[in-house]
Amino acid sequence: MHSTLSFSRATTVPTTNYAFHSQSPINLRFCGLRREAFGISILTRSSSGRVRLSTRGRSKRISASTGNNGTPPKSFDYDLIIIGAGVGGHGAALHAVEKGLKTAIIEGDVVGGTCVNRGCVPSKALLAVSGRMRELQSEHHMKALGLQVSAAGYDRQGVAGHANNIASKIRSNLTNSMKALGVDILTGFGTIVGPQKVKYGKVGFTDNVVTAKDIIIATGSVPFVPKGIEVDGKTVITSDHALKLEFVPDWIAIVGSGYIGLEFSDVYTALGSEVTFIEALDQLMPGFDPEISKLAQRVLINPRKIDYHTGVFATKITPARDGKPVIIELTDAKTKEHKDTLEVDAALIATGRAPFTNGLGLENINVVTQRGFVPVDERMRVIDANGNLVPHLYCIGDANGKMMLAHAASAQGISVVEQVTGRDHVLNHLSVPAACFTHPEISMVGLTEPQAREKAVKEGFEISVAKTSFKANTKALAENEGEGLAKLIYRPDNGEILGVHIFGLHAADLIHEASNAIALGTRIQDIKFAVHAHPTLSEVLDELFKSAKVKAPASTSSPISEPVAA
Amino acid sequence: MQTQLGSAAFPRLLRRSLSYIPSILYSLHSLLNLFHFFRFLSNSAPQSQKHKEMASPFLSNTTISFSSSLSSSSLPRIAPSIPFSSIRSNSTPRRILTVRSKIREIFMPALSSTMTEGKIVSWVKSEGDVLSKGESVVVVESDKADMDVETFYDGILAAIVVGEGETAPVGAAIGILAETEDEIAEAKAKAASKSGASTPSAPPPAPAPGAASTPGPPKSTPAPAAPTVAEGPRKTVATPFAKKLAKQHKVDIESVVGTGPYGRITPEDIEAAAGLSPSKKNVGLAVVVETKPAAPAKAPAASAAPSSLPPPVPGSTVVPFTTMQAAVSKNMVESLSVPTFRVGYPVTTDALDALYEKVKPKGVTMTALLAKAAAMALAQHPLVNSSCKDGKSFTYNSNINIAVAVAINGGLITPVLQDADKLDLYLLSQKWKELVEKARAKQLQPQEYNSGTFTLSNLGMFGVDRFDAILPPGQGAIMAVGASKPTVVADADGFFSVKNKMLVNVTADHRIIYGADLAAFLQTFSKIVENPESLTL
């Protein structure tokens, strides 16, 4: 079956002619291999139906060249259909158009998805407010700068309006950018009805069925609410509700101390709330490098009006009603015994996100989700229940659960488009940066120190750690924001960057020097010669690279080598 | 911390200096007795500040103090309290006594002069590890930084009393060091009695129930709720910040009665219990108090605003100031820094009223008439039109700009009639009409409301017979005009007659304008009003 599908690609060749023209050198390069590759293709068809990864690009070419060989031509409505117009789908669509694919995007809700409407974007608006409030409220900080500000106040409605405005602005930007490029936006919920076939439609309307050579699932995720928790959208809320900022409670419990919980604690405490964290693991801020999370705790948690319960599950949360507050039952994560009961004004459930893959019709193509996530290989190709690749079907972003970040989804989408247009590409997830927009910010790329140590032991190499402080940075001191740390985990033998973690002013903007270096395979001994403007915060990283002790000499030729694949 | 330390190198230096510790260990050795002494002291309830100060700088100067000491002092105390159930599996009580000198406790060190308790970041060694003198055993987090703590003795880490992530007061035992493997079992038994049932990471098989033999920590921190809270008396609910404040000000939270929603204990309750003035609340927002102790710093900061406000009446609503109201409030508070006095003067207005009737059809308002009269009087008394900007000099204003207070849209604004002495009455009236329209539409330009050199406030139209006004900052005087009323007056010859009289009351800055100046000005003003023909010229 797989091979028939790949043969059918031949039929699309006329519509995607440009691909052949633009990539003719590659094609020529493969010419000599054709016959042999053809053999492989036949072989795989007869056996498992699974194509080896390394021959994928080639086998496609072969099928194209043999397309006239008896297979009935079949035409598709589109080269590429993307289900879900979030940041992942949008990134993929834009890149697909750039590559000349006829592209459609199916969206059942609003364009922009979680990130734009209920996630990163509106939360940044709230955090922008909280950052300023925090600064204005810090008499100590203001005095140090010689500033006098009378009581800072805020208008909740105004703050909420700002968040909402920015979301609708970005949403229309996304919509316009796709329309302008000729991406068809199909409205309705998309369902896969068979190979290369998708139906979409609104409830109560007749469904339309469209076909495409390749399909990308990019349906994203929704807030995950553990069982036992009753979300009423008023006093027990998820990030979806919290971003509307309909009220600022005096005391709010935040269940989960990951990115989402941390960012909201920053917002709520700046607006005058007190916060209680409930974390199932033994440490707050799991997932961050331990050293960074410890420092972050000292700055972001301890001095603020925040307390916390770790190692406990919120097993039951009842919204405020009948004159009673929100009641939270805490259960010990290990002993499963009732531990405490909290009474608060509101509870925000920030326990992570669950993939939104119900109703996608995955059963029609024999794909079974794992806890809702669509199983994929490292090229985002969907794997069916038998462990075989489903041809022409990809899944990116939160729906595959590889790395639940908007920009990771977009990068995965671009990677898929590269593949379907003939260039093999594997996204190195270790080069994807992440950021938490607290004040100050936290950012990271690559491995944490424990992960790096584990890998070092397994693979038998040494690692070293270098650190620099924001206190030594002129710009940070000028801003009176010297609190912060940058940490580099690297291989002293060859200068490879394994991970960089930053906690400090504008950390989210600073991380890209490190993530780009990882993506391009730049080594420390080379990047340390790069020049940074003085005085800027970027010198924190400059100093970090310079403080690393690498045995390998700087490379004589261009420092940019082959991209490092994960 | 930031400002205290200043240098980036500080924490790093500290860490680096760790490596020198072995070389100074011997000198530290002699300190041990002192440290031990201190630990002893810290067990007696009110912590002896004097000794603490003596001991801790000492320890912190040598950086990372370490600590493990002979436990001979504590063992006898402990041995009897170990319930037999927990010892049964180990060895006999008698044996404990014989080997007591071989089991040592590792204490929570004082890593800085301000440290009262420390948190175990991580145990570098785990139970059963063999330690040699000078090795890092545990990483402790103080209020300032994380530091490695080393051991003074060779031995085996027999038991960890305070697990990772837990907190212990300075001087409390956090781990037990055994000299040989034989003593591990006893050390563990000892650890069990130390940690009681609350330490999950402590390994003893049967934690002694109710073995509350731990020597009372110097400062009693509010005990975390017991694992199984009985549903009996209602438990105390305190907000996170209330708990922090309670700890900071050493308030026993159980003794505080909560006044917050659902009877919870709020930060204000703790402040009240600690005898502090309630923290400032701005527009319903509690100002975030940073790590530093708030009490001493707050007193001067709160000087401008009354610091002790009565608690709000239940059911009251708080409506934040609009920008205009906030500006008024600010100006009013500022005005308190100016020494003012008031002079009143009765003015006969029959002639003015007659004139008003005549010019009214031409669009002239009483406001314009009064402003013109004041401006003309001011022209003769430039002092009253001056102001005192810096407390050291007079500022004579070249223009006579009459600001007139008007209530608009729930606010108060003072559109300014510029050069009121120079414009004629009709132009002035027209100008006034424009200004009022602009003010209603909120379109006044700044110089149209902040360039006044003298203010006129008239409440006469409401029947107010007299009032006094607050002098706006930046001006020398303000005139408050009451209603003109028929009044029986007796003239010099004893004849009674009825005349319309109004009371004007001028508030002035006494730094520059004295009583006689104001009296002279009012006399001139009165003459102009009583002979108003000049107003129309």
C-alpha cells in the first residue's frame, strides 16, 4: 500500500514542476542511484511496506520517474493540507508556499491557536504589565535609580483589554499573512477519512472532502485538568480563563509550577494577589536545570507573597459556591494519604497541556494515540498501530508531544515541508530554545546539567560547566538588575555546547546566541571570538563562552560545519 | 543581598575558598569547642544574641563552617528517651553509652551572621558513605548562598537526620557520623529519635511514635500541619504572606485571630499582632515588601500619608481616584507645606449687581466681573500676585492670570483667564465661555489650567455666605467669594440702610504676603467692586 501511494506522487509532478527544476542538481546526483534505489523500493513494498529513512528522498524520485509506468494518475486538490492553524500550522503553511506547494489550512476555531489566542501572546501582555508594576512597586529599586514614583495602580479592565487587543492583532496578522500568500483557509473541524483525504465542516453543515498529497496534523493541545478538579471558569480556572483576567483574587492557588504556573505567579503577585503553589514533584520548577530553578526560587518565589506545597497532588478542587471558598484537598504524592486542605479564593490549574487529537479520525488510518499524543518518528512521520510509518501523514507541535512549544511546532512544520519538497531534514530538538517570561526571565537550550552528566557517563565523555553572573555585566548593573546567572554545559575536549541556561534580565532574548550555535554546530573555541557590542547584556554570554576551558584549538576554516542532528 | 555583596565574585569566591578549608581546618579545630558551646546555648530557648554574634562572624569569616562534634553531651539525654521498640532491633542501650564518643552529629552551620536556619540543598554523600576529613558532605542553603559543608572527622555517614529540601535551625543536628561500621546501627537509632516521625528520608525501620526527644529548636517555627489533621477544632488558615510575616516577626500564628475572608489570617492581622502599622495599601494593592525587614524603613516613608487608618467599615466600597482626583489629592497634600493665613473682608455689591444686570445681556458673567475686579486690584498690588517657589525668594509674575475654580464632571479644575487685567470685560467673558466648554470636553491645554497666578473660587451662587479656600501650590493667594446678601448696615451717622454685602476671604502664603498687604489688596478690591464703572473701561 505504501508503494502505491508513493507512486501516486508521480501524478503531482506536473503541479509541482518547480520542485524538479529548482532541485535538479540533487536529482542528477541521485540519477546514478536510481536503479538500485528502485530495487529497494520494490523490495520494501513486498516486505514490510516500510521505507528506510535514508532512502526516503530517493525512493520518491524513483516513483516519480516510474510514475508513467502504468499507475493511473490521480490528482489532488492540494499539495499540502495542514489541520490546525496555530503557530505550527502557520509556520508550515508559510514555508510550504515559499516552496511552491498549493497549500490549505483547516481551522475549526480561530486562527492562531493556543499560542496567539490563549497562550504565549496574551500572557506576554499580562507579563508586560506585571513587569512594570513590579518595577514601580519596588521602592528599593526605584530609589537606587534615583526615581520617585507615587503609588502605582492598575485598572484590571485596561490590563485585560491590552491582552485581548494584542491577541486579536496578532491573529489578524497571521490570517492576513496566509491569505496574502494564497493559503486557502478552510473553516471547520478537520477529520482524516483515509489516506491523503480529509473532510472538514462545521457542525450542522455538510462536510467537504479534500485530498492532498501530504497532510500535516497540527491540532495542538488544550489545558490538562486532572480528574477530581472541577473547573467552573470563575474561581477554578485554567490558563484559558486566567488570560482574560476577569478577576484578581486576593489569594490564588496555582497547581503546577512549570512555565505556565510560574508566569502566572509573576502576574498575580504583581497585581497584588498572594499565591500558593501546589507541585506534585518534590521540587518547585521541575524541568529546569536544578541550579537555575534554585536561584529562580530564591528570586521569584521566596521574597514574594508565595508559599508552596511540594510532593502533593491536588486530588479534589471544588469551586467557591454557597458562601464557601475554593477548597483544595492535598494528597501526599507518595503515600497517597490525605495531607492538608486549603481554602483559597481561586485556583489556577497549570498542570500542563493535553493533546487535542480527538475526532481527528486517526482510527481510519489505523493510528492509535498514546495518552492522546500522535506517535511520530524523528521526522514527524506518523506511526500507525503496527509500528509502521503512515505515508504522507505528519504530525507536528503539541499534538505529537515531542516538545510542547509554539516555535518548536513551527520548526517541526518547516522540517516536514523540507522533507516533502525533497530535502531530507531532521530537526535537532536540542537546539530549540525555551523561555519563561517571569521577571527576571529564565531561558534554556539543550540539556540540563543532570541530563548532560547522564549522557556523558553513557557515552563516555567528560563535561564541564562554566558560569557567569549578571552582577559582572555593565548593562545589567546600569539597569540595576544584577540578579542573574548564565550557565554553560559543554564538552571540554571538543568544545561542543551541550546546554545553556540563563536566569536574568532579558534571558529569553539572550538564549538565541547559544541555540543558534547549537543548531549550526558552532563550537565554543570558535564562537568565543565573536564580538559583542559593549555594554550590552549579550556580553553575559560572551563572558560565558570565554570562561569555558576547551582543549581543542579554534578551527582554522569556517566555524560553521555540518548541522548537528540529534 | 545584592547591594550588600555588590561584587559578582563574592559567591564564587566563597566557593573557591572552600578548597582552602583543609589547610585551615586545624585552626578551626580549636573553634570547635566554641561552636559546641554555641550550639549548647542555642538550645536554651531565648537565643543568646550576644553569643551568636560572637560565634557566627567567626565562623562565617572562615567561610564555610563545618560542624560535627562529639555528641557526648546529647547522648545521655537521648538514650533514655528512645523507646524500646525502636532499639530492639538494634543493640542494647548499654552499648550506646559505651560508644558514645564514636558517634558524632553534624550540625547545621551558621553560614552568615544573619542566618538563623538553613535548608539542606543536597547531600553530597549518602548514608553509608565513608567520609574523610575535609570532604564535602552536604550543601546548605543560607539566606545568602549555597555552600558546601565539610566534615572534620573521618567516619561513615550513618544517618541523615534532615533530608534534602528540609530546613533546620542553626546548630541542630542534620546528620550522624559513625566512626566504624559497628556504630552505624546505633547512629541510626539515634537519628530516628532525632528526626521523630517527620523526616521521610530518615531510614529507621520503625520511627518511634511520639518520640519528641529532639531538643527544642531555638526558634519555634510554625509546625507544619500534622499528616492527619483531626477534624476537631477548625484549623488555622493563613495566607502565604501572612505566614511569611509571622515567621519574620516571630508571631505565633496559632494565637492570631483571623479577620480575613472565611476567618483567614491576613498579613494585616499579623502586622497588628506584631504591633506594626499596617502596610500601605494603594488602590487596593498591597505594596510588595521585599526581603528586607520592613518595619524600620517604613516609618519615614509613610510620613506623608496618615499611617494608621481605621479598619474599613464592613460593606464599604473602595473606588480608586481618577487621574483628575489623584491630581487634586496630590496638590492638596502638597499645600500643607505652605504656611497660610486668611483675611476676610465684607464688600458692598449694590453697584456691582446693578452693573451686572446691565451687562448681562451682552454675555458678561459674574465670574468675569469678579475676575476682572480681582485682576485690577492685583495690578495695584503685585505682591499678592507673586508666589514663593523655593521658600527663599519672591517670584513676581509679569502677567495677571486669574484661575477660576469650577466643578466639572465630578472633578475640580481651574481654567485660567490669562492677562485678566488687560482684556476688557466682554473679551474676558467670551474667553471664559470658551474655557468652560473646553473644560467640559476635557480639551483644556495645560497652560489653560496651570498658568494661574491667583485663584478665584466662588460658591456664592449656592448661598454659601463665607468659606475659606486652600491655597494651591505655586500661587501666592486665593480668594473665596461668598453670596451677596441684603444686610442691614449702619453708617457713620447712625443711619440704618440695607445694602447687598458679600464676604470675601483670601488665603495667602505668609512667607511672602503679610496681613497688611492682604488688607490693602482687599481694600482696593472692595473699592473697585463698590465703584465698578472702571470694570467696563
